[in-house]
Amino acid sequence: MSLYKELKEKVCLLNLKLYESGLVIQTFGNLSGIDRAKGIFAIKPSGISYESLTPDDIVIVDLENRIVEGELNPSSDSKTHSLLYKSFPKIGGIVHTHSPYATAWAQAKNPIPCFGTTHADHNYGEIPCTDELTNEQINGDYETETGKVITRKFENLSSQEIEMVLVANHGPFTWGKSPEAALKNSILLEEISKMALFTKQINPEAKNINKSLMDKHYKRKHGESAYYGQK
């Protein structure tokens, strides 16, 4: 019996929910969840269709990206996941997709402005877009370098206040306190990306939300002063 049965079952189920959400097609994308006490994370295997995915297929990898359990190769993005887990020690799950609206912003190499309260409810400020990878980075340890451009973008940003990023020319990554939260953030990011695109189409001169209104909407849901929802 697997030592990681519960984590593998959870990560498998959430990968299937990611597929059912419509944010991924074919074999695109991946979701992982970490057990920090054991220093390992579970991730979807590379190139396996969601329709056939089972808990036994899920691969267990350590934070140095060594396979701990599993017969299949982990996602090709597993090095990016491991670097993010090491760099952002409070996150518990990561999702990567090529969802159309968020990926369109990433391909345009534009951050997503905070135009309104829907965005501000979930992210404190714009959703950043990384720098482009250099030829040296692309031809080197590409997936690790992808993680590095993300962490470099967050040198002066909070990975808890902004739980999503666009990798230039590539696509979005989201994270959260749990793999469930990371999946939720991936769904939210796609909606925010769609709304922002429509906003720019309706008014190309649209400006960021007033900071007071952004503060109000973010802080009523997050932090010590939050009062949204049930206790």
C-alpha cells in the first residue's frame, strides 16, 4: 500500500475537477499538493489524459525533484512546482493551466490591471506578468528557470496577497494554502482575465480601481479585519 494514499487520492480528484472546470483540455496543465512534514508533493504525471487518470498514476516527488513513489514520469512542470514550494513556504498547492483568457494576457506579456471589486476581492493589486525568459534560460534548465522568473517577480510582492501569476508567452500559475485553494484561484483567474479583456474592449482608457475601494474589498475578505462570510 502507498505511504501517500490520501494525498494521491486528493490530488487525483482535484486534477479531475480541474479538467471538469474546462480550464484544461487534452493533457494540458497540472495540479499538485504538498505534504510539508514529509517534504514531498504529489503531481499529475506527464502526458497522461485526464479521462484515464487514477490515484495510482499520481507521482510523489521530493523538493529536489526526485521521484519518491510512482512508475510514471511526473509533470514536465514539476521542477517549477518544487521551486515555488521552496520559495513560498506557506503555500500548499499549485495549479498550472493554459486557460484561454489568462493565457492570452500572458502571451501579450501584460499584467492584468485591477479594474474593479471582483478582482480586488481576491487579489491585492494587478496580477503580475513575468519577464521573458532569455535564450540561455530556455536552453538551460527550462522548468527551473520558469520558477525563477516567477519568484523574481515576487521579490517585492506578497505571494499571499497575490496568489497567481502570468508567465510571459506561456500561461498562468496559481497557488494557495491548499491544493483546493489553488484550484479555486485558477478558476477565479480565468474569470478575472475575461472581465479585464472585456473592460479594455469597452474602454481602452480604463484605469485601475481607486485604492480606497481596492483596500476595502480586499481587506473585508482577508486579514485580521475581515468580516465577509461566516465565522
